[in-house]
Amino acid sequence: MRLIAVLGLLFFGSPAQAQGTFIPFSGYWSGTASGEVTASVVEKLHCTSNNAVGANGSAMKIILRCANKSGASLHIHAAFTQTVGKISGSWEERTYQVAGGISGSLNDAALIAQVSSPNFSARISVRRMGKLLNISLVPTSGTGRFSVTMIQ
């Protein structure tokens, strides 16, 4: 019986790996971001993120604020829920007044999703690496990208 359990974990992974929770992403984070506006224009920003996770780890709210001395800024609010490793939710960028939905997957190491609105769509990844949290946003059409690495 023990051998069957071990083989099951090797081939199918543990339940924690399969569905994950938002708990590894919780807390207050700060760091430096790089926002590529065009191929030749890159903005450096300072960011903070306050990630509040529900008691059982299946819901998370994020407030991400980024700005620099030249006036460039982002102010993102997002709320997610997860069920069996699938996430859904909503997001809003308050500086540019864009909002939409989010859907994707979650495991203990990363959140991988698609964000969308009528005028914007992008792939987003949120990865925890030790004390670092990396958020990357790449539009599915057009130019630009955004990446921030923060420490807790």
C-alpha cells in the first residue's frame, strides 16, 4: 500500500502541488520595476504590493502601486479566488482607468493567468522565489512589458 502511495505522488504530484493556495504570495512587498513603454523607452519604477490572503488561502486581494520621480505610475487593484488550481477574478488599473477579468492557474510556486478588458489583454505571471516575488505582465498584442521583483 505504501508503494502505491509513493508511486501516486511521483506520477501525479501531491494535492498541494496540484491546486496550491495564495498563501506564499501574502504580505507586504517592495522593489524595483522595469516598464517597457516601447522598444526604446524603459521606465524604472519603485513598487509596493500589499497582498491580503483569506484564512484558507483560496482568495487574495492585491494593491500594487508603482511610481517614479518623472511621474510615471501604476495603481492596480485585483481580487482572485481559486478552486482546484483554477483562478478567476477581476482587476482594475486606476491610473489609466482600465479594468477587466482574470483567469488562469495556480500552484504553490506560481500564478499564471490571462488578464483581459475590452481594450487590453496580457499574460501575467506571479512567482515566489524564496524571499522574492516577481510579477511579469506581457501584452498579447501591441508593445511593452512590465516586470517587477520585490522582497518581503
